[in-house]
Amino acid sequence: MRGAIMYFVLTCKDKVRLPAQYFSMKLEDSLSQILREKYERRIDKDAGIVLALWNVKPDGDGVVIAGDNAAYYNVAFDVLAYHPLVNEIVETDVSEIVEFGAFLQLGPMEGLVHLSQIANYFLTYNKRVPAFVGKESRKSLKKGDHVMAKISTVSIK
């Protein structure tokens, strides 16, 4: 996808519980491992999809609580997140055509363009191809076509 600005680098903070089995590892490596398991490939309603995490920096020494076989660290780290923006224009490819619309590739996810939003003229669905074909214009839309689209709503769940 060219020209998209839906990718963001965010600096985040969290309190991390570091179990004793990680004490033999380098501190930044063990904290990074725990944070990656918690955040990467997850959806956050504010940040979007967290794709990568790096630059983990503990803030001070860890705190040990009696009876808990772990240490707790306040940590700052950077993430690369993907979040589509309403009204953004994207240049992308059609990944699938179904009777009710087309799916477009949007970074690590797909977006749906409903049949009613594809064109300002009547379209018919050709299930053999599959494709949408303009009744009078004869223009078509099929899997693999390169298109420009405007994001009208975002619903990440």
C-alpha cells in the first residue's frame, strides 16, 4: 500500500511482572519478551493493531513483593501500530469479491467496501469470475485489481 499514513510509532509505559525464571537473562531482553507476548499481534482500541515492539527501557530498579516470586518494573517502550483513519484515501488491491461487496487489503487487515459504495451506477455480480460488472459501462472490479478507496468508518474489535 503506497502513501498510507496509518502506521504510527507510539511510546508506551507499563508495569511488568518479571517472574524469577527470567532473572538469568539480560533485563531488557526478558522485559521485551514479556511485553511482546502481551502486546504484539493484539488489537488495542486506541492504538489499533500492535505490529512490533522495541526500545524497552526499565525506569529504575525493580520492586520485589514478599511472597511473590517475581520483580515488578516500570517500563517505557516503543511500538509500531497500524490504525486506519476515517476519511483517509488508500491505494490498495482487491483481495476478494463476494456478492455483497469487495474486500480490500489494508496493511495487516482487510476492509469491506459494500456493493452500494463501489460505483455510482448499477453493478451486477458475476459469480463465475467472481467480479462486479457495470450494466452499461461494462467496467469491472475483480480480485487483484488495484484501486483507490476512501475509509468511511473504522470498527476494530
